[in-house]
Amino acid sequence: MRKGVKVAIVGGVFTVMVGGAGYGAYNIVTAVTGDGGGSSLAGSSGKRTGPPSADEIKETSEKFLAAWAKNDAAGASTYTNYAENALSAIEGWHDDAHVTRTVLTAGEPAGAKVPFKVRATVAYDGKKKTMSYDSSLTVVRGETTGRALVKWSPSVLHPGMADGDKLVTGESKTPAIEAVDRNGAVLTAEKYPSLGPVLDQLRAKYGDKAGGSPGVETYIERETADGTTTAKTLLTLAKGKAGRLPTTLSAGVQAAAEQQVAKYPESSVVAVKPSTGEVLAVANQKKGEFNDAFSGGTAPGSVMKIVTAAALIDNGVTSASGAAPCPDSAVSMSQTFRNLKNMTPDEGATLSQSFARSCNTAFIKLSDDLKPQRFQDEATNRFGLGKDWQTGIVSRDGSVEIDGSSNDAASMIGQGLVKVNPLNMASVTATAITGTFHQPVLVAQSLDDRQLATAQGLKPGTAQQIRQMMRITATSGTATTAMASVPGYDKGAKTGSAEVDGQGNANSWFTGFRGDVAAAATVPRGGHGGDAAGPIVAGVLRAG
């Protein structure tokens, strides 16, 4: 065996080390197993079936890792179930990422999953550094061959990679940025973990405008839904000069948002400044690349009654002090709707009372007078939902669809075909209490002269009534407990719980305001709005 290649199996741990001199010089697969073609994985009786055995998992993973480690992309790809994609990616490991030495150390398999450690030495333009990280692979049975094969995914190369991503080393696509909050405080992903994907997108879009100069990096290159190419830095070989990028965020509110979402699995929250639409905080408990708070889209439950109540008032159906009876059940398009368990019917209820108690049947009964098209128009033309928001990063601006079925009535209590996220609902609250729609933004419009969405907003009297109904809900309605810790009189809220078929516990939703801060949160499977999402919003409002 040549000096550049070492293979060892000690105590069940398999390690492959390849130096620059060893590339393409020795068949490690043969050295490890005596069979580079993998024929030992199939019995003499023909194609195997069923899950791979422990021996197959061990043998296949060893062969794959050995071939990868010595930069035998063609050989490694034959041990995967998607050879063409694997070949391209592993060739890129050397050709695009400029990895000159690879050390792979496999741990004990857990079923069909094999964890392994990666140490990759990267050399580019006279600069050399090593990056280390953990990854894993899964061995599956090939559908056509019956062979045990590595289930191919780019995440095998690096857990941060997804389909379509490339691993690249070279001059950074855009200069690094030093993002700062509205008061000049530096914002980093290390201090504010939820901002990781946000800062990556801001760098991709505004790095060239912030006054910096590029460095040399190893990065994951990804094309986003809006056509922007982002680069997530894994290793910095030579630093460039970071450009300063002002944002609308508030370091204090962001810190509170990070702290609150950490308490509830999969939770998300957004805070905005109602008078301007500036985003003050965005946080997700899940720290992946997908920004649920900005890009998610699910039914929000009764927080949507803010829009419905505004539509009822704007269209003259009723008013805050007008009639909105709350019966035990209501029927629309042959579907029966009911209230939360143990809610006492109140046939003499006003809209304010039914709003504060979150009575579903009151809104369903009034849906016939409002009509679905008017509700959709209110959501779009007055609250700006679905108006192509340009926040500065990728975001989803909400949608309210009508289809002529019972979904239309369900939408008026935040079910049916309504799809929103915390960004949308924080904006809805901001519009409701000010009467003016300000499209949410993370960076100033003047930075790139992008076209912001516009909407009519609410009539002054409507906004005044909605604000008062939200105040009542926060002091004597379903949001009372959650909002008790929020100081001051000028505060309001609305709770929501969205039923999802087959999910079990409802999704918890909550939105509220205090002064010139509005926030909205959701906690999947969190139950009633005040139970999980409520404390998150309250914590953010206290910080604002």
C-alpha cells in the first residue's frame, strides 16, 4: 500500500485516510473487501430482498467511504442508488471544493444508518485549511439489483446540503456583511441562531451593495425560490472585508424572541413595528435553512377573526357593539361547526363578546351575510395578504382562497383554505390597530429601490373598533392569562387554535400588540392559542 493511503478497522471503527499523493493510485475497495464490483452482496440464487443485513451495511458503507476517501468518484458512485448524481457530487468534492486530503471515520451503525466523521483539507491559491464535521449515510436495498447500496443524497457529503446544492471553494460570490440592528448593534448567527439563514440571504442579495470585498471560502451554493444564489460559508481560507448592512431588527427584541421559541418545539415568532412595517425580530425554534416564520403557510385558526371582524364592520354587517349571537352550533354548506368544548352559548352576544370568547359559531352564522368574496377582498385589498411582499429576503405573503364549498365559511374562522405565517399575522395585527398597511421590511427600500406592496388599509372607525376588541380579549377574554405579564394599558391580543386533519393536538396561534410593537407566533401541536404561542408573544412584547 502506498504511503498516501491508510485503511484500518479497529474496534469496529473504520478509518480511511488519503493524502494528495494517493489520489487515483490505489484501489482501496479491493484492499478492504477483495471485491470492487460488489458481487458479494448478492447470493447465488439471484436478487436479494428485504432490508440489508448488518454485514451488508458494514461492507457497503466501508466500500463507499474508501472509494470517496481516495477520490474515486466513479467507484464510490457504484455503491449508491443514484450513481449519476453521486458521481457528479463526489467529483466536485475534489474539482470544485478543492479537497486535497480526506479522512473519514465511521462509527457503529444504528440499524441501516452509519454515522461518520469527516476531516477535509482544502487547498486553494496557496492557502490551506481543514474543516471537520459529522455526517451519516443510510444503506438501502436496490430496487432493481437487490444490492445493498448507499441511499444517495447531497447531505451525505455535508449535512447542510440539499438537492441542487454545490460545494465550492474559491473567491466568495459576494463580500461578507456585518449586519447591524436599528441601533448599530452587530447581529451574528452565533449570538442569534435564528438569523443564520436570514443573514445568508441578506449577504447574497446585498453583499455587493454594502461596501465590502470578497474573501476565499468553502461554501454551499444554493439557488433560492426567488432566483437568488445564496452561499453558506463552511470554511474561510482568507478573510475579505465585510460590508456594513443596516437592518430594521432590534437586538433586544431578537434576543427575547430567540429565548421564547427555545421553549416550544417547532415554534416561530415575528415582531414588527406597526407604524412603519419594520421587522423587529424573527425567530424559529428549528434552526434549519427553512425560515418557517417568514415562509411557512398553514391555517391560523381564530387569529384570522381579526380580518373577519374587520370585514364584517367594513361591509356594514355588524359592529363591535352590534349583534353576533353565539349558538352551540352553526351550519354552512351542510357542514356543522361547533365551539370549543364547554363554551356556553350566548344568543344575545355582541361582536366584541364573541370575538373575546373566540366563538366560532358567531362568525359562521354571519358568513352568509358577509359573503366569501368580500372576506377575500378584505384580506387582500385592505390587509395586503397575497400582494407580493418584498421584505428583503424570501417570504410568503399569505393567501385566502375561496372555492364555493364549506371551506369558504371555515376560512372566516381561520380554517379552510387560509394559509399564513407569523410574519403575515404580525402584519395583520399592525394593520388592524393602525388602520394603515405597511408592507413588512427587513432592510430599507432605499437600499435597492424594490417595489413594496400596497393595500388600502382600514377605515379609521374600523381600526378603532378592532383595537378595542383586541384590548378586551387581552384583559377579560381568551388572551387574559398570556397577556397578564405584559405591562401597560395599551395592549391587545387574539388567540387561535387550528385543527389539522389527523394531527391530534391543534396548532397554537397567538397575535398581540403593545404600544408600537405587534407580534405573532405559532406552535405546531401546541394546543390552545394562549397555552404555547401566547407566552411566546407576551415575552417578545415585554422586550419591545
